[in-house]
Amino acid sequence: MPHDVVNQPPPRVDLDEYATNAALVEGVERHDAAWAHHRLHLTGQRVGAASFQRDAERANRHEPVLHTHDRYGHRVDEVEYDDAYHRIIGAAVADGAHTGAYVEPMPGANVARAATFMLYAQIEPGHACPVSMTHAVVPVLQQHDESEWLRRTFSTTYDPELRAGKHSALFGMAMTEKQGGSDVRANTTTATPIGDDRYVLNGHKWFCSAPMSDAFLVLAQAPGGLSCFLLPRVLDDGARNGIRIQRLKDKLGNRANASSEVEYEDAVATLVGEEGRGVRTIIDMVARTRLDCVLGSTAGMRQATAEAAWHARHRAAFGRTLIDQPAMTTVLADLQLETEAATATALRLARAHDDDATGEEIAFRRLATAVAKYWICKRGPGHAYEALECLGGNGYTEAFPLAKRYREQPVMAVWEGSGNVIALDVLRALGRDGDSLAAFDAEVARAAGVDRRLDDWIAHTRRLAGDVASDPQPDAAARRLVGALALALQGSLLVRHAPHAVADAFCATRLSGDPFGGALYGALPPGVDAAAIAARA
């Protein structure tokens, strides 16, 4: 029987996702990237379009399919993606979401690139994996004079075909193995030299993301120890390299992106760096991908908050729109607080990665990237769940984007070092690199004297750092310290740069000792201007 649909929100499409994100626009301007406003508005309009959002949904519903052989029995090891995925990643590459910061290395370049990356990842996160790895590989290629591969990664043309002579390239990475996981020094893949810095690799990798990439950085055991290699997918003569895709991982989320297990059978690779220094060589790539984990989690928070706020503004109950009801206003305000803190941190870190970074900036980012990766990525899943609940039953269905987002957020916390790995990395950095802690402390202290709650938290964090440094077995306290460092940085950034309502609420909820502050969203204390914060969502 025909009926009218009432009291349901309209589709959240055909918006400028950049213009509607106040925290992002303000951060781009603050960190010397105002020159990119115009192009970011164009990107915001592109990803906000109904057609782009349909492609995002389609790419996750029509998942990658592995073809190990062609119809005649020849080994091909190809992954087939839906055309929607190719359109999405093609647009991201065209906009420089991968290597734009290196092509135009001016002040704010990494901020503009971060904003571009986040806008695309906000709508479709799966494609961001090869985009991120291609961004992250550039410092390694630059240090080791891989000029031809650099030229190809700088291209803004996307070509999904596996063939020789391509003018563009995307990169992947393969480090972990079944028996080792994060303990990459337990790798058993062998690398046998065949002359001219070329080796043949034999072994396996338990995780290889984006297996249709044009090349990979890989760790393997050479005669001189664990080493880093550049492994092309296709050899110069057009033959397929000895990379055998065993299966695709059936993952919780990240469904549009293929992750695989691979075997190497006399795969030809080139040594990057020195034998025995593989971890040292690849660590620059790891650091950049950790930054992109922060960006990806932040993009997910923005999507979750925006979708929840949109629903609340367009749906009524008990005589008022949801957003005008205090219980909902406080939830949305708290979700926005988390998003604001993540956005401010992400863009500050991006600015510290620009070519004009001073020695102090470089020291700051060494510690702050790991700290932010730990905290922001861990906050992502709980944030996505709370936003999903704002939509009620709609949020729990696959017809709306927050079910996908809820499944997506954990991958950033797991990828490139799960919680304990990151926390212990921070401890090691503090133990051997006093400059990083000093630079981090100097950054946080720039807000000293503005808010007593932040001052008290900074003092608490300094005492905790001292206690951990003097503890002969500090590992058990690692997470507590890293969390305290993260909140100190976020509080400092918001007190200095965010509207008063945002900074005040952050200090009142995250730095006050309130047992509910930040643990469960929506438990804001009296006096917080929830309506002003929710308006920024």
C-alpha cells in the first residue's frame, strides 16, 4: 500500500566535505597550507558527490577476487577489483593523495596532502592502503637513488594493469611472516645474491597488502643478515616476477582492499641499503605509514561524527529534532571533541614532516607520531560505535556507512604496530633519544599557563615519564605513559588553537580526572557549551 516516508533524513550527499569540516579548514590555514584551499574544496566536492559515495559502497560490496590461473592454466596471480575501486583510487592519485607533498615541497605541503588523503579516506578507506604505502616509500627511494621508481611514483596517472614500461607506480610492503608477526627479525625468507645488487628471494609473507601494486619493499635474510629489497611485480622484459598469491585474507573490515598471503619462488629483487640493515632502511617507510594511520583514523572519526550529526539534525522525536535534545547534543559534542583533537594532532604532525622542518621539529615528530598513532587509532573503534548508535537501527544496517566504518577503524590500530608494539617503541625512543622528549615537552609547554587543568596534566605526565625512566621494568607502565603524552599534546593544541568551547570541554573531560570523562561519550560535566561544539559537527 503506497505511503509517504516522513521523519527520515535526506541522503548526506552532494556536499563539499572540506567546507563542512571546520576543524580541517582551520588546521590547513594554521599550518601554512592556505594555498591549497581551492583544490581541497574541489576534492571535498568530488568525494561528497552521490556518485562517489555509490562507488565507495560498491567497492566494499563487490570485493576483490583472486585469480591464480587463467583459463588455460597459466599462472597469473592477479586480483580483480570492481571498476568502482579503480575510479576511487584513480581520483585520489590524480589529486596527489599519494605523493603530492614531494612533488610540491613547499611549507604546508604535507598538510595539504594530509587533508587530501583524509577527504578520500573519509568516504572510502580501503583504497587508502596502497595510496599510503606509495607516499611512505618515497623517503626510502630518495635515500637510495631509485630515481626511475621515484619518477613513476610521482605520476598522477593511475594504471591498474600489470605490465612493463608503465609511467606510474604504486607501492606495497611485505615484512611479517607466520612465525614472527611484529618480530620481523624472525623472518625466514632468504635472499641469494646473483650479482649487481640483484637477489632471488624464496619464502613467504603472512601479510602483503595491495598485492596488485607495481613494486614492494620486502625484508629477507641475505648472507649479511636481514635486509631490505625492492621487489617489482613485473620484470623489465615483461615477465611476471616469482610472486605467488596463495589466498586473500578474509578481513573484518577494509573489504575494498585486497590483503594477501604470498610465496616467493626465485623472485628477483634489488637490494636497498646495506645487507643486514633492513629494518633501519625500511623504518622511514614505517614512520610515514604510522602517520597515515593517524590520518585514516581521524578521517573515520570525521565521517562518523558528520553522519551522526546529519541524522540528528534531520530526525525528530518527542516533538523536537534530536540535536536539540540535551542528551543527544552532549553525545554529538563529545564525538566532535574527539574528532577535533585528532584533527589538530594529525595536521600538526603533518606540518612537522615538511622539508623545512628544523632539527627540533624532526625530533618532535619522531616521538609524537608514535604517541599519536597509539592513542588516536585506539580511540577510533569506540568512537565509531557511539556514532553508529546515534542512528539507531539504521546505523546497524549496511545501507548506511557507519557499519562499514565500525569494521574499518580497528585496522589502523593493528597496522604498522599494534598497541604494545607502539608503546614499547615509545619507551625505547625515550631511553635512547632525549632530544625527542625535550622537543615534545617544548611543544606541549607552549600552552602553559592558559588552563590550570592542562598545566596539572602536563606536570602529571612529566612525573610519570620520570617514574617510568627510573623503573628497571618499565614495560607494564608503557601504555599509561603513552596515553598521558597523547592527551597532553592534544590538550595543548586545542588550548592554543581551538575555539574556547572546544578547549574548555576537552580539559574538563579528558584532563580533569572525571571517571567518565572521555570513557563513555556524552557524559559531559555542567558548564560545557555542548551546543557550540555540536554546531561544528
